[in-house]
Amino acid sequence: MADAPIDPIAVVMTVNRTEVSVEVEPSESLSYTLRNRLGLTGTKLSCDVQACGACTVLVDGLPRSSCTFLTYEARGREVLTVEGLAVDGVLHPVQEAFIAESAFQCGFCTPGMLLTAHAYLANEAEADADDDDLIEHMSGNLCRCTGYLPIVAAILRAQKARRAQIIGFAGLPGRQG
Amino acid sequence: MPHYPHPFRIAQPATLAEASELLLSGGPDATCYAGGSELLLAMKQGGLRYDTLIDLKTIPGLDTIEEHNDHLEIGALATHRTIARSPLVRAAFPLLARLEGRIANPRVRSTGTLGGNLCFAEPHSDPGTLLLVHDAVLHVAGPGMERAVPIAAFTAGPYETVLEPGEILRAIAIPTLAAGQLVGYRRVQQLEHRPMLGVAVRLDLDLARQRIVGSRLGVGASSPIPVRSEAAEAILLGDLDGIADRLPRAAEILADDADLLDDADGSADYKRHLIGVHLGRLVSGLIRGEDPEITGGRTRRSLKATIEEWEERRQHTPKPEFSVVGRSVPRTDGRAKVTGQAVYTADVVLPRMAHAKVLRSPVAHARILSIDTTAAKAVEGVLDVMVGSDLLTLKRHLFGHAIRDNAILAMDKVTYVGEPVVAVIAEDEPTAARAIELIHVAYDELEPVMTPEAALRPGAPLIHEEPHDFGHAPGHVNLAGRKFGTNQLTDDVVAWGDIDAAFARATTIVEGEYYYPMAFAYPLESYAAVVDHRGDEVTVHTNGQHTYTTRRDVADLFGLPLSRVRVITPFVGGGFGAKSYSKVEPLAAVCSWRVRRPVRVELTVEETVLTTRALDARVWLRTAADADGKLIARQARVLMNSGAFAQNSMLVSAKTSTRLVGPYGWDAVDIRVRAAYTNTSPASSYRGFGGAHASLPGEVQMDEMAERLGRDPVDYRLLNLVDRGHVFFPGKRPLHADVKGNLRLVAGGLDWPRKEPPGTGKGVALVVMDSGAVPVGRSEIRVHGDGSVTVLTGSAELGQGSQTILTMVAAEEFGLPMERVRIQMSDSGVTPYARTTGADRTTIMEGTTILLACRDAKEQLQEMAAEIWEIPAEEIELEKSGARNGDRTLPWGDIIGQYFQAPDMEVSGRGHIRPVGDWGLIPPSWENPIVGVRVATDAETGEWWATSLVDVADIGLAINPTLADGMDIGSMMQSLGIAMREQLVYDGQQLSNGSVLNYRVPEFTDLPDEVRTFVIENRDGMGPYGAKAHGDGSMATVVPAVSNALHDALGVRMHRAPFTPERVWRALRDQADGVPPDPPTGIPGWWTATEHPEAHGDALDTR
């Protein structure tokens, strides 16, 4: 049985603050597009069933498993991958914290960890969130090397840096609005 | 590599009516697509196939949450995250909001919808069960009409609802709770992802009269569909006073009505028990006015203290004699790994690169009758389709470093489910994956041999009928154990003294059987290789740990000299021994050879499990002590399942035999380990192998002996441990460690011997491991004219941090900052030979060769400085940064510039080690891991949680303390998974849990409150500056320590890992029922049956 051809879908989306256009099969996953069409191989693929978190990217600021997120659905949306965390070569505080705490070994889970942690600190963490809340939120990302403790330490460090930054700005004269 | 679903098209209706039309016209080939978090998974795994997905997300208004008079209406397309954060839901149904905030993980919650969840009707789900007790009503839109379906009538079966063709779930209406209506839900889970049981309760309380006037009870995840039991509900009604008496009966009926499943999550028996426990807790908690906890479990303590301690250890006091060594300098691969720039094998793209995918055997043992590849070959984009017989023109078509039994593609028969049979090479991966589906293979099935007991029985069907050649790198394994004409692969014996005499004079003998499970290392990065075969030269990019053994394997296939094969190992995404020796490199190489283009092979995780798993061990162990309690003899019999190929099982078997000895002084030892070929997936190395297999029986039995003698487990070990310098294993290196002192440290870290509060307990375990593998290798360094240094080493960076450590050694030797040293690792075209990367050998062995290379270069530079200054070389002192003669100095770079009269010239230094002299004494390093574990338990459910993990890193010298520490935290947590729940299970011929969804490794939530490592630095090792082998040790000791801690907490002896809650519960029940422990049997039937046809011994039921 010869299947009727399936029309590709034209997708214009923003990836790491840059607009890109691709033509994809409807069934194409975002991880495939990123890795094979856009050369953004920082996004890693492991379980491919949304259980490990290695392929996590942010779409409009929310974490998604790019293994199972269809590319056509990113039309008109903003995608952030690990390659886009640092701006103009300046590392994001979460990246700095991961280096400072040795929060990775093989590094394969790291892109997903960084983006999940970044989304948590930016969107989810309440002001008084403790490490328990952080652990619950991160628990869908697997790491086989570090035993997790250094990653928790790194995210708490980044959280502290973030708070200090917010308080720091608020504390500057003339900045109270 | 990804799974590729059958191609589909997307329809994007603007209205529900339009969607309904599309559904009707599409028939069985069309379905609704909401969040897709379950649908797409099922389609990718081939379980479902649709031509059209009707994307409902484009229909406005389907994801809103609205408050109505007496109910809340949640749009079917509202995501779990939206519901969890909705102020309306949080106010009206706080428990539902909390549950929605705990579905799967943040990614699924951002994408998955409540409506999609209910319509998919996957049994292992939570919301449907909770909504049952809420009397939720589902509003279903159909062609031209809408109807309301009570949730209790919505699910028709697993993955089945009452939706008629063209009907679409529009919204979920949940009646507002009246005063006195209380709702509770308890999820029992073995993994965040997947509940194994959900119990939901609603109580309608008349507080004035202290009566329950209404109730709803639901059970889910353990039954084919969520079930409500009106009969059980009726029993709950009545006075609050007598509720405790009515609860057991209600639970009984609820469980009866639930049609509980016996499955991999647990027996129906256990689930019935859990329903009783959790219904009781929920109801009494609600009556007491408590806020019900969804997941229950232990109360987590803040990690603050543990993290502070981790930070403190990182500030390790600098050692004044070193400038770099001994400091926790940041990893050299940090920036690359946090920015996504680090290149792994699957990221390698070569010009004109093609992609290969294999068809695997669906049967365990069969002759291949025919293979029809016609349709696959005709697919556009397919370059070639290859079968086993196409490989017969190769110089060799089988590979294996120990035994050449590993088929690249099955030849005339298949030997396990998952064996590669046909390879498709195509322009891209999706094309290869889809062409695979068009291949037909006919098999004639043979009797499968699934267990070592069956495999070793005289007369068992042969897995390998022809004798295979031994491989090129057997290492120090006992090849004599391979008995051709049988399935026996190994027979390792460790014996000394008169075992019968020793047992005859013993006053106490302890005996038992133990089981260490089949595990999967699960490095996140699956096996991958990219190979470019150009006729007379082959380049291999691989994530194999052993660059140089793979070079030899690939050279042997084509009969090429070693110089014509270049193997490059980029960053490896975790190895843990699972990536030792060749896996997919030969396959990628022959694919490239066929199509004359570079070819990438990248496996899925499921394929990776089928390529290599770890060995299990069934152990019988007997220990004897004399009247003073001194240990005098140990006797063991061990059977291991090597699967269809030898891979590295011979070494695993050998190490299991040597590591069963332990650092105790035995008069007599009689240990025998046999591994057998079976029709299961091939088994090989996994971190700390042998140590882990040996320490479970060895160290649990130590505690049993201590108990029998009325001694404290730590004191009893101290009485029997050997001292530093003792040759406790005849013919091997004397022990270079203070094991007693180390044990005291760990015990102190657990507040030993203070008794733990009820329900909690602690235990210790230790082992000594002969680490370091074969002491052969070399390194080179180049000192450049500007004084900077390049290090060349054949070791691979797996994450263990050797790139950082080895750079530190060179930086130290030349007094350079880290940035002035660059290391080039594991590229056989460039870097010098390294035997392997594993067995904790890199720091001590490659570190030493780099140290020697640095010193060699300095000696050359000394000669050059002598010529420049025109003085004898002896008058020159070598300082870190250059040469000195009296007051004058010459930095290294200046020596090179002046000597060669070329500023960019360089000097090369070389260093090597070989197994002679001190390196000839085996093992190069004894590793003596000791772990202490504290557990909290729930004696009613058998659940337990590790709350403390304490170990000692007796490392000689910590070149980088944070990296040393990190290895221990990582290995303790990794092995905790095997204590908790990890076990590969065969169901007949099939591996039943070879996916990340059902093979459950530790998660963040498993992290104990306290994790501590004591770093011990006595500079008593063979490595640079006195470093000792380190890194894998604690993988070997956590499992027995947990067993011992569970005994301390609950009084039960756990002999079989993993110690799942159900197994603990069963042990507790047996104990309560007075079931006596197994009587001593002597050498068991399952062992003697491997030698005597008349003996009886059944295979172990490992489930």
C-alpha cells in the first residue's frame, strides 16, 4: 500500500533569541530538529520517553522533553537550549554554580539539569522554597554520576546568587521605584 | 537515538464540531491529540499507529477553568501545571491541585492535560482515581450534541473509554465540596513517574453527631481501571467511634472489588495489604483533621548541614609542598559541559555520513531459516541491507577480547532476544528505522536455556556449538574455565588451607544463600559509534571506554595493521564499566565497509540494555569461627549468568572469587565461581564488579556471625580485620591500608554504637578489591617553546575527571597554572597506548606515566641548559619552573628557544609502566571501601529510605579532593538503586523491564539527608605522590550495609537484593508467622547438579 505523501510543515520559531525557519515532517521531534537540522547538539537524548530529562529545553520558558515535543508546535514560540543560556559568552548563574560545585561528571544530563533548574528558579520557586521543594521539582531529571548532592548544592548556590542580585538591585538608592 | 513513530499528518480544527467531523471521517486511523505525553510515547514505541492526529490545542476555550454555582469546570485541555497553579482549583480542591503538581515531572506537567490523561486511560495513573471520589462528571461533545458521563462510567478498560466515534471530552466538572466533606488520596510509587497503587477516600462527616454520613472509596493503578466500591463505602458509614473496627472489612471489600493485578509492581497480595494500611491511615488522618500527604514516606530533613559539609570539604587545606595538587580546582571540562559545546560520539557528523539501524531477534534461541530484505532494499534512501552471511569475506566476523564469540550480525542462529540479525544502512535514521519494519525473518525455534542452572546441567542444549578462538586481550583471566562442548564459561577457584579440618574444629558455623541481581548500569548516553572505512584505513569515533582494545577488534575484522586503525573517544556520557570493550564499533565498521561512506550507529536505551547488562550472582556461603570468635574458614559456591556472549564475564567471575575473600585472616578458603552462557542478553562489567557480588553475601554473613556470637557488628569486624602490611591473600600485594582505622571512622560517622530510635537502624559493610587492572601504558608530554605543556594520554574521559586530574599532575610538575596545560586524550592516532580506562586505574597508572614523562622531559631540558651554559649537567638544579645554576635561571621555554634557536620548537618527554618490579605485584592497588548506612522504615508497608550514607575514601592522596569526594557520593547513590529496586527481570525469553520507564534508577528524591565521605590520605599508594586506586569502591558495599541496617531496624535478614518494600514486608510477615530460616544444607543441589546429572537443583525464581 503506497501511502499518500505527507506535506511538510513550515516552522518559524525563535531558538536562543534567533529566528529560524525549518520545514519538518509533522512527526518530527524538536530534539531531532535541534540536533540534526540546526546543529545544536548540546541537547542530549537518552531515554526518549520523557523519563530522564536529558533532552529538556524550554519552550516559552517552560521545561519540555524535546524528545516528545513536536517541532511544528514550536511555531511562533521561543525555544531555549543549553547553547542559549550564556549570553555573549557570559555564563548564566546556574552554569557558574554547576562549575563551582562540580555538579556534573560525564556531563550528559547537564544541559537538561541546567534548563530545568533555570526554569525552576525563574518560574516556580517560591521565595521561601527549601531544598525539599527543589528536590521534588528536579526529581524527573536523572543523573547517574554525581549522586545528586552536588547538583542540589549548585542550584541552591544559584538561588542564593539570584536572591542576592534581586535584593542588591532593590537596595540601590533610587531604584526603589 | 530516538524512536521514530510511523509518519502521521496533523489536522488542526478550529472548532470542536470540526474536530468531531475529522474524527468520524478518519475512523480508526485518526485520533485526538492533546498534550501527547502518553500518545506520542506509545506511537514512538510502536504500540499505536495513526495516520492523522487531530490537534485539539488550536480550538479556543478548551483549556479554561471556570467556577460555577455548585461545581468547577476544568477544560479538558488544561495542563497539569495550569491546574496545579490555578487559584480556583487550589481554593476548591487543594488536594487535586497538589496531586496535579506531582504528576510525573515538570515537563510532562507543562505538556500533559487532564483530559488527555483520562481519555488515554492508562491504568498507572492518579487523577482518574481521585476524581472518582469527587463524583466528577465528564462533558463529552459529539457530532451535533453533548452528553454528561459520570466518571465512574467513563473508563471501559485499560486504554479504553466509553467515547463513541466522533466524541471528544470537552470538560471535567467537579462538584464543590460541602462542609464536612473531606478528601484524601495516597499514591504508592516506586518511581516519581508511575504510581503502583492509588487509594482515594471521601468522607462526609456530620461532626455534630460524630458520624460518617456518606463516603466514596476508590482504588487505581493496581487495577485495570480505577474502581469505586459502593459496598465498601457502605461499611464506613456510622459512628466515628467504631470506625477502627469497620475499616479492615471495608478495605477487604475494596480490594476484592478492585480486581488487583499481579504484576511487576508487586503481587495482588501485597497490594491488598497496602490498601488496608493506606485506607486506615487516610481515614483516621482525615478524621483527626490532618492534611493528607499524597506520597507519604519519610519526612525529609534539610540538606543544609550535608551541603555545608560538602562545601567545607571542598575547601580542603592546601598542602604546602604542592602548588596545584591537593586543591579542588574546577574541572577542566566545566565550561564545555555547561555550555553544550562538549562533543560526544552521537554529536560527531562526518561529510556524507549514513546511518544504520539493526533488526533484532524476537526469539531467544533459533535457527534462521530465511531473511527477506526485498521490501527494505526498495525504500528510497536505503543504501544497503546487510545480513550475517555478508560478513563471511571479512578476515574475522566475530569479535571479543577474551573469547571471539560475539557475532556482529547473527550467522546461522540467534542466541538471545535482541541479537542483531539484519542491518539497514540509509541516508538518515528515520529511513533506516522505517525500512527495518519491512524485513521478514523466519526462525526455527530451539529450546532456550535461560538460567545458569539449566545451562550447566549435563546434556543442556548448547548455545555455542563450535569452539571459538580466544581473544586478543584475555587479561589475567582463567581461560581454562571455558569448557568447550558445554555452556560453561568460567570456573574460578580460590582455595588454600584444609577446609574440612577448619570446619571440623569450628565452634560456630553460619550458612546461607544470597542473590545479587542482574543490573543495568544505565549510562545516560547509549552505545554509539561513527566509523569511516576507507579501504586501507579506518577511523572510529566511539564512546567505548577502551580506545585501544577497540582498535585491535576493528583491525582484526579487516586484517589491518594497528597503525591503520585510528580510534577516537570523545567525551563519554557515563561508562560505569558498561562501555568497556567493543559494543557497536564492529557493526558500524562493517556498515561503513559495505557502503564506503562514514556510518553512524546509535542505539536506543532499550537496545543498549540488550547489548550489555551486568551479571547476577547466586551465592551459597558458609563461614566458620573458633571458640574465641576468630574467623577461620570461608566456603562459597557461586553461579553467574553471562548471557549469550562472554564479553568481560570471565573477569567478573574471577574478581567475584577473589573479592569473596575479604580483608579477614582465614586459615582455609574454598571459593568456586562458575559463569555460564545462557540465551539471555550478554553480560559484562559494571562498576565495582565482583566486589558488589561478593560483599552482599560476605558482609551480611559477617553480621549474622556477629549476631550468633552476641557481638556488636563493628567490634566483631575489628576483631577479625587484618592489619596493614599483612599478606591476607597468599601471593598478592600486602595490604597497604589501615582498614580497622577506616572502619572506626565510618562507625563514628554513624554515632556507633548508639542505638537508633525504633523503626530506624544502621549497618556497615566493607570489602577489599584488587583494583587497577593490567599495569601497562605510556604517556607523552610536549613542552613548548613558550613553556606551556601538552599532555598526550590514551585514557578516556568518562566523567570521572581524569582529564582534570592528569592535567593537574603535569601542571604540578612544571609549576604551571592549569590554563597553560592542555591534555589530549584517547585518540589512538595521536595519543600513546593505554591498556584500558577502568578498574580505577587511570589516576595511579596514567598519572604515573605522565609524572615520568614530565621528569623525562626535564632531564632532557637539563642537558640542553648545560649546553647553553656550557657547564656539566650535574651542576644544574631542576626547579619547578626551570633550570638553575647558582643565581642564574632559565625557564623551560627559554631553554627550548635558545637550544634550538627556534622559539616555537618543543621537547617531548615519555613515561611508561609495565608489570615488573613493584608494578608486577598484583594487585597494583588494594581498594578498601567501607560504607555505613542509616535507614528509616515503615514496618507496616516494608518501605524504607536511606537517611545517611557515610563512607571512607582511602585514596592515598586526593589530587583533587572534590573529585575524589564526588566519585564516592556518586557510587554510593548508584548502588543504593540496587539495594532499593533495580533488577532486570526475565519473563520467559523476554527481558520484561529493559526501559527507563520500568527499570528504576535512583532519583533526586532518593537522596538521603546526610551523605558524608571521609577522605583518608596516607600517601601509601603506587600512584603519583602516593595516590591509590579510587572511585568504584563504594559501589560494592552499600547493598550489604543496607541489608544490615534493615536488620537493625526491623529484625529481618534480607539475603536477596533488591530489598523491595514487598520483599521486606514478606520477610516481616514470615517473621511474625514464625517461619524458620532455611536450614543448613551444605553445598546446595543447584551447584552439584551442574556436575552430577542425578542431583537436583532448581533455578532460582529471581522475580
